[in-house]
Amino acid sequence: MWTAGIAWDGAGYQIACLHADGRAVPASRFRANDITGMVAHLHAVCGTGVTCVVDSTNGLLDGPLRDAGLRVLRADPWELPARPAGGSVPAHLLARRGAAAEGRLAETDTRSGSLKGRDLDDMYRTSATIAEALAREGRCLKRGPAHLRQVALTFDDGPGGADTGRILDVLRDYGVPATFFCVGLHAQAEPATVARIADEGHAIGNHTWSHPFLPDLTRDEVLFQLDATARAIADVTGQQPTLVRPPYGAQTPDSMAWVADHGLTTVLWGQDTNDWSQPGAEAIRANALTGIGNGSVVLMHDAGGDRSQTVAALPGVIEALLADGYSLVTVDQMLTGGA
Ligand code: NI
């Protein structure tokens, strides 16, 4: 029985493997877009029965690893030693902790993803007051102006290689813009895709470096996540993003204040397509369009797992919106009330 700890830092991922009989394979390093290489390494070292362990500062790998047929457990901070601001707990410690504490770790699944076992309702309640105050200042957007017939399509977690390319092809075919909330690990690994997003007139926002559960993070860690991602994007586009989407929409009053004090605007959504859970293209289309109205922000994903259903659903979503007289705008355009 093998356990693989998967760590992240400012350059990519490391995988260390530990067998129940005490054999240990030291960490190997991978670029963040090399899921194929990571899965091949896990199979070569561990065979097919490996259990992967990530910590709650990494929300990018559970989907692709589950798509590859692997179990993925999430280790929470109270199970782990302290970590640096710019990285997770080291891979060999994640493997060791995972092997020792497996029964206490949350197993991610396609129904709740890396949020398995968490309840966000309390968080939304305690953050509602500051969210409303920031919204009045134009520093937090969940919905655009009600008097403008506009909708903003948004894509999170990329750039995601070929899937992002297919989504960009569809947007280009219809001549409509979107907003891509990129994660730093992927932006650093795929600068050419970041460049294409910007060159084709889409907006780029900040979706943190490693897709952490922000309520687990200190102020220094939150600022690392934002600044490192902004640098990776600005290295390509020359512009630091001013829009931030917190992973899972999970925030605390503290983390919202840290983001706002950093001069950034938080962007949430009203139309959740749930596409990350791969419910089928027709369900994604229905989730996007049911109850949509002026100022709606639609949440989709261009990475974090197989996005072929999102690609298949997108033309139908765009055609329905255009037929209904909506202008598709970027979130920046929605915030300024223009198109
Ligand atoms: Ni995300």
C-alpha cells in the first residue's frame, strides 16, 4: 500500500511516495501542467493502488487525479506541521501524515471536490456584512447593473492547455469576450495560453497561486498567493490583474479585508454551472441559463479536470444569450457599466 504526498511551491509540484512497509521514494519535481507526467510517475513507482495526499492549500490536483482513477485525500492544517507562506508542507511529510492519519483525512470526490466535509454557510453569514460594504464601494461584485442587458462569462482555474484553447476557439467563433480567473501555478507553466487569452481581448483575473482554502491562510500567505500570481500574469501581459476570485468563493471578514486593502476587487458569481463536477453538457447549459438575468455572472472552468463537457455546452449558452438580446461583457466592463 503506497501513499504519495504531493507538495507545491513557487515553481510547481513535488511527489514523494511512502510504502506501508517503510520503503520511501524521495521527491521528484514536476511542472504544474504536467498531470500526465505526475500520473505516469505515480503508476511507475506505486502501481495502481496509490492514495494521494494534498493539503488544503492545494485545490488544483484532486480533479485531474480523480479523473485518472486515483484516490485523493485532503490533509487539513491541524493534522500537519507549519508550512512556509510560499508553499505547502513538504511532500514526504504529507505522505507520512497521510499514511498515519488516513482515517481522519477527508477523501475528495466528484460531488464536493476538495471541499469535502466543509460547510461554507456559516462563512457566508459571517462575511455578509463586509461583503455588502465592499459591494457598495464597487470593491466586491456578485452581479452587475440591473438596468443593463449584460452577462459576464467567467472561466476559473486555468490556463488549462487544450481545454482553454477549445474555449478560446468557441469565444472567437462567436466574437464574444469572457473573463479568465487564472491560477499562478498554471499561468507560470503556460505563458503562451495566458498571452493568447489577453491577445484575443479577454480579461484576466487573479484566482490565487495554488487554489487554497483561503480561511486556512494567514495574511502573509494570502498576500503571497495574490502577489505571486499577479507577477506570473504580468510577466506575460505587462498588466497586474485587479480582479480576484477567491477559490470556492470561500472567505472570512479578515481575508476579504486583506484583499480589499491590497487594492483588489473581489468577483463572485450568481450562475453556478457546476461544470467542475462533470454533470453533462446539457446540465451545464441549463445551470448557466436557468434564472439568468441582467448583470448575471456565470461561473465555468477551463481547467482542474476534464473540461470537454464545458466546451460542448458553451456554444448553446452563448447562442441562447445572444438570441435573448444580452451583450456578453468582461467583468471589467460590467464594473464600469460599459460594454
Ligand atoms: Ni477555482
